Amino acid sequence: MNTENTESENQIEEKPQYPCLCALIRKVGRSLTRKYGDSLKSSGLKVTQYSLLANIIRNPNVTVSDLAGLLVMDQSTLTRNLQVLVKMGYVYLEPDMTDNRIKKIHVSDNGISKMDEARPLWEKIQLEMEQNLGAQNVERIIANLARMVE
């Protein structure tokens, strides 16, 4: 049996041992989702619903496909989440005039009102997070995470 380590095995052993980034980021994501969810609770919106509404408002006439791309989501998952907002009366889907297979997403007046109610709650928890972490740290975190989704 050969007991000598190959050069590549030695290189692996010499690298620093970090926690699994995927597991850590998922854990942080669950924690943040809980905090933001608790903050938004009185509005009746869940974090996912708030995020969808905010993104639809920022991207008027966005299609389901384009929004899925923006959010790095499967189109089928996005469609399921959108159906909840449709049932709540906050958004509606409209076929594109040139291609009925393409659906454009619009926010209803009720959706705008709901966002007006929820936005101050989101702003409050966002400010709390900035105060806890420090503005420069938040900027670095955002920059680093943004690079990861490019």
C-alpha cells in the first residue's frame, strides 16, 4: 500500500477549513426571513409576497419569465407564488398582445395599497439590520452577495 500523499492531496489538506458556505448562507437566509416575516406580519404579507410585489412595482409590465430570471427562480415556482397574490387581489396577469403565451404581471390598486401599508414595516426592519451590522458592513455584504448571483 502506498502511504505517500500525492501533491494534490497535500494541497487540499493545507487549505483553510471554512464552514460550508451554502449551509451558512441558507441558515442566515432562514434567520433573516424569520425577522423580516415577523416585522411584516401585521400587514398580512409574507416576505416572499412582499418581495414579489416590490419587484413587480419596480418592473412595470414585467413578464412571468423575465421576473423569474430577475429573481433567479424557476418559472413554475414563481407562478405558484403569483397565484397566491392573484387570489388576494394584489396582482393580475394579462396576456401579451403579440403572444398569448407570454403573461405580463400588473399590480392592482389593492396591491399598491398593501405595499403602502407594508413598506414602513420593511423599512423599519431594514434600518434595524443596518444599525445592528453597521452601514459599511451592510454595503460589503450586499456587494459580496451580489457577486455570487452574477
